[in-house]
Amino acid sequence: MSAQPAAVLHSVLADFPPVQHAFAYGSGVFEQPGLYDRSPQGAPEGAAAADRPMLDFIFVVDDPEAWHAENLKRHAHHYSFLGSLGPGAMTAVAERLGAGVYFNTLVPWRPHQLIKYGVVRLSALQQDLLHWTTLYCAGRLHKPVATLVQHPGVAAAQDANLLSALRVALLLLPEHFSTLDLLHSICAISYSGDVRMGLAEDSKKVHRIVAGSEAGLRQLYAAPLATAQQGWGLLEPAAAAGGDAWVADHSPEAAERLAAALPAHLLERLAAPLGVTLPPPLPPPLAGAEVQQQAACGGPASPGQQQQQQQQAGQPALPAEQPPLPPGFQAIGRALAMQAPRRRQRLLRHAIHAITWSCPTPNTSNPDGSCDPCGTKSWWGNFEHVGCRGDTTEASDELGGDGFVSNIHITDLEIEGTLQQVAQGLCPLQHLKEFDVDGGMLTGPIPRELTTCFPEIDEIDLSYNQACCAALCCTVPAITGTIPAFLGTLTKLEELKVEHNNLTGTLPPEIGGMAGLKWLRFANNRLEGSLPLEYAQLAPHLVQLTLDNNNFKGNLYAMSESSLIATGTANNPGLCGMIPVGVRFAHYFDPAGTQLGLPCPDEVENGWQDLSEVLP
């Protein structure tokens, strides 16, 4: 059920440069039951923007650089720090490091409403729909969307995309299944490689999507199901189920027919585990204008025209098939069909996982490899300041490497802008492990996007973000605000480095519950208060704790069970009390400018002995 009238969605397009194709999607457009306490229409007039689900759009354009250049003139404030680098750099980031889509998110559009819009090249979208090169837009188009501008080339490629989704679902499902089983299986395809499922995302998201869009899904897959029955002869309605359950042909021959016609990039990901040599690269798909020109010159009709002709003749409109793949790809399909059903399902899921969020740029330094930006010899990868997790060329039944971007080291580059803009710009890299932006000129508070965008993060380095003048730092350091409690939700975090900024306030107790933390560096800020007792839970595995040059007070007894390798405590006049052994004998311990070794005021009041004369 649509949560927004078409007129509202079309009105958004009026503010932007022209596009060749556009659609809206997501929970702001199609309601997901139970996701929000109230629908957007029911929100009170004074409600905050966060009370309404964000509206998500994809804008498809012939030339992203030219489109961004025009859009920067109209809406420069929509862009993250990458906007200052120009439209060419933004397009390069999207097409080399992301999934081909550049997003501007959390954009205020009207009172109490936020939008997010992604911009993708037309040819890249067609490639994704036909061959599942990234499965990013193709996966979203497995579900109903609100099409706002229609391009004939996209419509043709979308027909092939839906048939591919149906083939995958039929290879994953048992012989007997219901229509709802089928819809759940299809909607889950694009989340097979999404780490957010079960972490930052609701693990029931697929169920919510199906529940909210069941009628649209049934309509979307009516023609593909007709093809599976009439064209392929691989599916029959179950006699006793009233037309809402199915019996699939599970013979080896049927599996081979389905597998051999899977999208090319999915088959490529299956080649190494199956021991099949990859065929030459596929030619680019036919552009929409070329399709129209062929039809005008007496060539084959477009899929949309074929459907219209079938409907006029009283025949069911069947979606168009994609062109036959080269023989080498068919060999991969045959090899997959020969596997036992359970192994075949596992290999399919692993191959889909490997596609999601992998780099879409071929790795020229490794001609025999896949599109892993890291290559096979260096984990630092083929792009400066970028690291990746493993490679994708190993023939492994357990995934091996996956090519996901895992490390961003934008260090000592004096990058300007807000920390939130940087986090939003890198948000598509959902598998990020290290977020290092030290040595910059970033401003603003620590943003929540560090937790919502990067659920796998194990290192955050925000240190030394101070605008400097010549050799001396200016009076207004960059990163401000407090250390937020929501950082405590990053259960995989091992290193938190925020020294040399302008942070204020007290240390949040929630950090004490982060069982994996090993490094905590708070030095050279304006932090205050005492070390929370909850930090005693960190002590056994903490290897570095720096508190120097702040305004901390109280004792360090929470570190009684610690064995720190390095520490810093100097120049905190309020620090006092006995010095835990694990702190006293750590490298760089310096009690100068503190009262460490002397009893704290409450200890003196309670009659504790002054131990300053007996301590070294």
C-alpha cells in the first residue's frame, strides 16, 4: 500500500535537473506494517522530520557529471564534503568505490519531511538489471517501486531482472511452496550480502516488505510466473491449494535450464568455486535509444511493444528474456545444476553475497581476478587510502575473500567540512572496519551515522582534527560536543581515538559495556568528571588509556584490574587517590599536574592516611 500520493512524489522531481528515468521506493513510499507508530499522513502538523519515514529516490541520468554540475548550482547544500571536490570526483567515488550510485541523504525537502536521492548512470543501471553487476538497483527493483519517469531501455532490462529473480528463487525453494514463500525468497535476494540484516537493520525487514507490498508483489510477478508456466514449463499450480501454491520441476534438466540463464555476473561469481573457466566479458547492453531506433527501422520490437502486441491479440503479456549468454556461461550453469540441492543453494547464496557491495571496477593489476579493489597481493587495494577485506579470486566453498571495502584512511589530508558529512558520504560502505580521518580540519559533533552506517566498525580515529595556522593550532579546534552514549552500541569496536579535539562533558558509562575495547585515547580535550566505575569491565583487556591534558577528577580505581601497556594522566589537577599497579607501571605514565598518589578529598574526610610520604 502506498504511503504517499503520486502527486507528492512527482513534485520532488520538479526541483531537480531533468532525468531519463526515476523511481521512488522504500518504507516512506510503501508502508511496512509495524515499522512506524503512525503513518506520515497521521503525523501532527508540528512533528519533527524524524517522525516521518524518509522518502527514497533513484534518479537515472545519461551523464552523472553534467547532472551533478547543474544540481550543485541549485542545491549545493545537499552534498557532503565530496561536493567541494566537484562532480567528476563524486561520480568517480560512486562508480569506483560504491555501487554506481551517489547518494545525498537526510535532505530537508519540505517542513517535517526528509528525502534521500541517489544518482546513477543509465548504462550502469541497465547493466545491473541485465547482469546483476552490483545488485544494488536491481535488488531494489525486485520489489514494487513508484516509477515517476519511464525509460524504455530500463523497462526492457527490468523484464529480464524480474525473470532472473524468479529463477534464483526457484533454485532456492523446495519443490512445493506457496506464493508467499516465493515472494519472501525474492525479496530476500538483495539482502543476502547485507551485514545490516540482524545488526543495524530489523531482522524482520523482509517480512515487513512482503506484508506491506504483497498486492504489488503479486502483480509484479504475475507475468514472470506466467512465463515459468507457459514458456518454461517448469511450474504448475498445486491442485489442492486454490491457485496460491506451486509445484516446481526439480529435475536436473530443469535446474540446468534455470541455472544456465542466471545473470552473467552471478555466474561469474560461481565460476571459481565450480572450477569453470570464465568466458570473455559481455558486451554492453543495448541502450534505450538504440532499441527505439531498431524498432523504427523495422528491427525487432522492444519488450514493451511485444507485450502491447500480445495484449492486443488477446495473449498473456510475458516479460522479455535477456539475450542468450555465451557458451562458457552456460557451462557454469550446467556445473551448478549438477551439485546436490543443498550445496547448490549455499553456492548461490555465497555468490549473491559476493556481489553485494563489491567494487564494480575491474582489477587491472589482477587480470584473472574479480572486481575486488584490493587485488590478491596487497590488502591496501588499488585505490589510495582504501583497504579491503580479502580477495574474491580464491576458490572457496566458504566465501574466502569478499572484496568489501573495509578500511578508509583519510589521514593528514586537511579535509574540511563536518564529521557528519564525511560519515554520510561513506555510508554506502556498510562493511567498513576502520574509519580513520585523523589529521584533518573537520568540525561538528560525533554523528550517529558512525553507528548506523558502519555496524562492523572496529576502529574509529578522529584524532588531531584541529584547524592549524602555521605551526600553532588555532583557538577553535574542530570536533566539538560530547562523547555520545550511542557509541556504546558498537559491540565490535576495539579502538576509539578522539585526542586533540575540543570535546567537552563527561565520559559516558555506556562505553564500559563494550567488551572488545582495547584502546581509549581521550587526551588533549576539555573533558571532565570522573572515570566511570563501569569502565572496570574494560580493565582486563584494555591496553591503552590516555586521559592527559583534560579536567578529569577523582580516582582511577576502575583500572585496578588493568595491565596497560601505555597510558597518559598528566595535567588533570583533580585526579587523585592510589595509583593502580596496571597504570603505575605502564609506559608514559606521568603524574605531573595531578594529585595521583595523594588521597582524594572524600578519602581524607573519611580519615584515610596521607600516603604521599611513603609513595615514590
